[in-house]
Amino acid sequence: MTLSILLLIVLSLFFDFLNGFHDSANSIATVVSTGVLRPRYAVLWAAFFNFIAFLFFGLHVANTMGKGIIDIAIVDKGIILGTLIGACGWNVITWYLGLPVSSSHALIGGLIGAALVKIGPQALVWHGIMKTVIFIFVSPVMGLFLGIVFGNAVYWAFRRATPRKVDHLFRKGQLFSAAFYSMGHGGNDAQKTMGIIASLLFSAGLLGKTFHIPLAVVLLCHAAIALGTMFGGWRIVKTMGQKVAKLKPVDGFCAESSAALTLLISTVFGIPVSTTHTITGAIMGVGSLRRLSAVRWGVAGRIVWAWVLTIPASAAMSALAYSLAGRFI
């Protein structure tokens, strides 16, 4: 293994760390904003379940990222470098602005931008890209729909319970829903970096003739995203936890459970969805149950615009990075 490949693996793991750092808000915003856990304990709780997710999920998403977005035959060190610079750059910009955008789509945009500069549109695997783009819209809608359905079911089941009893019960229940969601986050998001590292190793001839995801890569990626979650993206926690809609423990339980179920379904089918889109949709769905004005639609609209811009913005940054990297690699 050459030094340049080793450095690209380190950069990939740094992106995975940023993914956990950026998306930790998705895992802990509701449990922190409802006061169920203090931030320090919430990030540890989420990080643990981020890490152990590999025990429960297959590697379908990793395979999609590795060979289902661009033609794996064109992957080289320049492609990977451009992809990671574009994705990391967009993550840092949106973290600074406090916008909960998708690290996953930033990575996909990075792959597309670098591939377009190197080969052109024929390098793109349109089936995988279209499946991902469709779920930019499907995953938040699914999260919103499940949030409304699940929230209504829970509200009806406990309609005769006192507010104090409901609050007491769902403070405990939110620990389990947060764990379930964090597991879904780790299971879907960590796999995206696995696919990038595996495609780099495959292009360098280090995986043999068959593309696969080595166990060492699986463990490193889960460890990196868990470490990022432990550090937490507090700017985004505020946006997710209070600016979109003010939540009670029962609301947080319903939102996390709905989002986790959406992630589970997507991961089983190998679709690299956005955990950010999913939890935001679920929070909006649950928040709207009390009244539509409970959701701050202006903030939600700003978030949606950031979602729409993620793939083209990260693709543009990646294309520029690949063009510059070509002079040195």
C-alpha cells in the first residue's frame, strides 16, 4: 500500500468523522432538547449504537456507494481525493451555517463532480444516482408520514393517561428510540465511506478481482463515525431540536422511531438515504400534530433549499478539486 493511498484512507476516515460530527445532531437533538439526556451522555449513547450497527446491518449501501454511483473502472486516487474534498468542504460550510444537510449526498455529489471532469456523463451509473435522487424527496416524506401515523397512534393509545404519566413513560422510551435511530444512522451512513475506501483499494488492485468490503474497513468506518458523534455538532442540534418544532419526550420518541424505521427500510434495500432528511421529516410530522403552526415552516424551507443544493454544490467543489489535483497526482 503506497503512502498516497494511505493518506486518502485517512482523509476518508476524516470525512466519516465529519459525518458523525455533522449528523450527531440527528441522533441526539430530540433526546437533548426534550431534556431526557444531558448532551454529554446523549453523544456517548448515540456513539455506542453508531458503532455496533455493523452487527445488525448488511453492506448493501456500501456496495451501492462503491460501484453504483460512478463506473468503478474509472476510480483512481484523483477521483477519491476530489470526492472527499468536495464532500468535506460542503459539510464544513453547512455545519458553520447550522444547516442539517446530508453528508451522504455531499459524498455522492463529490463522486459525480470528479467523474464528470475525468470522463463525462458516460462515467455515471444513472440507475444508482436516480434511486438516490428520488429518495431525497421520498425519505423526508416517508419520515413525515410515519411521524404523523405513529404520533397519532401513540396519542390515541395514551389519550386517557395523565400528562405526567405520559412524560414519565416516554422519557424512558426515548432512550430506546434514540438508540434505534443511532443504530440506523450508523448502519446507513458509515457504509458510504466504506464504499469509497473499498473502491480505492479495488482500483489499486488490493482487493483482488472481486469487489468486496473488508472487515477492517467496516470497523474503521464505524469507529470514525462514532468518534465524530461523540464530539457533536452543537450548532445543528439547536436547529433540529428547537427551531423546527418544540418537542416533548413523547414527540421525540415518535419522531426517532419513525425516522429509524425509514432508515431500516432504506438500508435493507441498499439505498444511501439522508439521515438528516429522514429525521427532519419525522420531526415536522410529529410537530404538526398539535397544530400546523407548531412547525416553523420558514426554517424548514431554508433546510430544504440546502438539501436541493447539496449534490450540485459538492459536485462543483469536487470538480474543481479534481482539476487542481490532476496537476499533482
